[in-house]
Amino acid sequence: MLSTHSSAGRGGPPILGGHLHVTGGHLWVEHCDTVALAERFGTPLYVVSEAQLRANCQMLRAAFERHWPVGRVELLPSLKANYVLAIRELLNDEGVGCDVFGGNELNAALRAGVPAARISVNGSAKSAPLLRASVVAGANITLDSAYELESLLAIVTELGKTARIRLRIRPDHATLTERSDFFPDMAIRDAAQLYKPGIEPTTARALGRRALSHDRIELTGLMTHLGRHSADPGVWAKMAAGFGETVAELCNAWAPWRPRELDIGGGFPAPRDPTDPDRRPAQPIDRYAEGVAVALRSALVHGGIDPDGIVLQLEPGRSLFADAGLHLSRVCHVKTQTRPVASTWVEVDTTEMFMPDLLLEHAYFRPVFASRAESPDVAPVHIVGISCNFDLIARDVPAPRVVAGDIVAFLDTGAYQDAAASNFNVLARPGTVLVSGNRARLVKRHETLEEVLSRDEPRAPFTTL
Ligand SMILES: Cc1ncc(COP(=O)(O)O)c(C=O)c1O
């Protein structure tokens, strides 16, 4: 393990920081000892820091406001990254809306009390019931195809209601020749064309005309989302320039229409950037904000569009949630061998199934030996999980002398890890604790075996077809 006090490399931020610190040999989140959290709530366990989440919200908003002085900045954090309802309620308190993908996310957002006017309903091949529910709730709909627009036109006509829509655009991104972190053998511009959402500009032009000709449709803006192909702020600036050029072209084709809002989606890296292939930390968020906002503004002006008054929206997922969360596990057993190669496996009671970005994005969630955070390292170990896979959560990490019962924390698991965890090996998924100062509450309980098996119908009768 990297020393908890060392720098994460290349002049980046210290490994701990924000609301994580070491006191009395233990890792703490705000004013809660993680060893005490593990004892009180059981492991494995997701932990989220309220203070870190709120600080991230404020920092993201402030960074983009600094560089987008021409209009308001709105955060629409991606619900998919973390849909624990209590956590979403904190975000309501911060005055932020959300991006939802599909009907169940819309339902969850409304249950958590997100005002409908602050919701952007995204999704692939949106069904008529989803479009109808969005119109009835009064949410904004981010359309992804002509098929969705035609379906929506029929719904608003039938309901006699107006729908606020935006078109999700996929610019050509011809200048993005840099390598994608998701697809290392591809340029971002090619990888972006594999990604199903978004409407290419020529089709968008026709769709916009159709939308603008209908009196029950209000076209309020345009949206795009590149995704975390790169942590280079220069790439983000190019992405924003490409979006701005496409927006200007569409505005000129639809004159005198002007967007009220432009939504640049998410994809900005989290500070320690667990997805970086070289394990380098990200640049400060201000660099991304500056790159994006300046390039977008200048592309609009260059295309003859005055950006004054345009609301800039962003949909952070990882950059908002990741470092507000960590995952706690307990050491079950330390297994060693001396031949044919000397190895030590620290077997913990969690798994990559509960941190699926280890597999999906080859992420690295830095381990911290939370109950021995100030003990000297003695030898490298592999930290392994309880599933039947390789389940190599962290490989070759310098470690202090560890025994069964010790607590290991994995950093930066606040985005997507709970949301995408699976029940492989009939494993019941962990609960989530929300820490606030020196208090903590279990805001999502641990799953039970009964719940894992609850959809099975072993004695279901056959139906003859
Ligand atoms: C439309 C949209 N917005 C925002 C996000 C959040 O992305 P990230 O977590 O990389 O910031 C996603 C993620 O896939 C997305 O699809």
C-alpha cells in the first residue's frame, strides 16, 4: 500500500485529504473512526461522507461559475452513480437537480424529492410510458432519436400538455484523435462513434425543425456527454469546442432559436482518478472547468451565437461522488506460500463484485489498512476477495503486518460501486452508512440471503405455448 501520507505522484494531491485522515493509528472519515464503523455496522460496508459530498457539490459549482460568467451554472448529478435515497436527499438540500436514465431512475428521483423541473430524463429507446410519466411529472426530456420525438408528439397531443425537451447531440469529434482510456487501441473520436446515445448533427437538424414546428413542444436546449475517455483538460476543451461548433450550426439552421441551456454531461475524473491507467491523480477540477467553459464560449461566439444568459449544465457522476465514498472490509485470513513463488494473500470479506469498476473500468481503489494506518510496511501482499474469480482487488501492495480481524478500506468507491454491485456467488450486497461529523446512520441496510433468492419461483407451473 502507498503510505497514507505520501503524495499520489506527479505533484498531485496527498492520498488522503479532504474529510479523510489518520488519527491514533486508524483511518477516520470526518469525525468517525472507520474501525468503529466496521464494528458497529458490519462489513463489507459502503461509507459516504456527507461533508465531502457537499464540499464536492460546492467546489464543482464554484469552478464552473468562475469560468462561465455569462449565465447560471446548474449541476444535474447523474443518479446512476449513486441512487441511495438519503444521499440524493442531501443533494436536494444543495439545490442540485439530476440526470436520470430510464423509468426506474425517474421514479427514484421523484421519490427522493428531486423537483421535476430539475430532472433531465435521459435514456435509450425511451418507451411511451416513460415519456408519458416524464410529461405528467413535468420533467425535462433529453431526446435521443426521431423515434422518441414521434412518440412524444403523440403523447403531448393526447394529454394536451406541453413537454420541455432537449436534444442529445453527438458531435463528430473529428479533432479528438487522442487515445481513449476506455478503448486503449482506439482514438476517442472513433470510440465516441461506438457509443449509442446521441444524435448526429445532420439528423439533429431535421429533428429540431420538427420539434420547433409543434406548439406543444418547447425546445429548451442541447445536451451532450462524452464520458471519461481522457483525464486531459486539453481533450475536454476540444470536446467542448466541438459541441459549441455543432450548437452554433444548429442555431443557425433553426434561427431565430437560441438555447436557454447547454448541458455538457459528465465524465470529469475524480481527484484521485481510480480509472487512470497509470494511477495518476486528475488535474484540479478548475482546469477542466476552464478548458470546457472557455472553449464552449469561444466556439459559440465564433459561430455567431451570443452566449450571454445561457445556463451551463453539467452532470457529474464520478467527480462528485467517488471520493465521498469508501468501502470497508475485514480481513478473514492471511494466507501465505513460499514456493514456487513466495506470495501472501490478504483475504478480505468483500469482493470485486461489490466494486465492479475493478472489472468494468480496470479501476484501482487504493487500499488503506484502516486499523494499522500508521504501522510500517513489512512486505507486499495481494488483497483478494471472496468470490470464486481471481478477485485480485489490489495486487502487490506494500503492507504492514496484518492479521484476521484487521480492517481494510478501499478509497473512492462512492460512484457506481454500490449502484452496479452484483449477487454473483449468491452474495448479499452490502449496506451503506452515511457519516455526518461524529455521527453515522445506516441509510441502506445490508441485503439478506432471502432477498437475493426472493425472485426465484422453483415450483412455477409450466405454461403450454
Ligand atoms: C448522460 C450521462 N451524464 C452523466 C454521466 C456521468 O458520468 P461520470 O460518472 O463519468 O461523470 C453519465 C455516465 O455514463 C451519462 O451517461
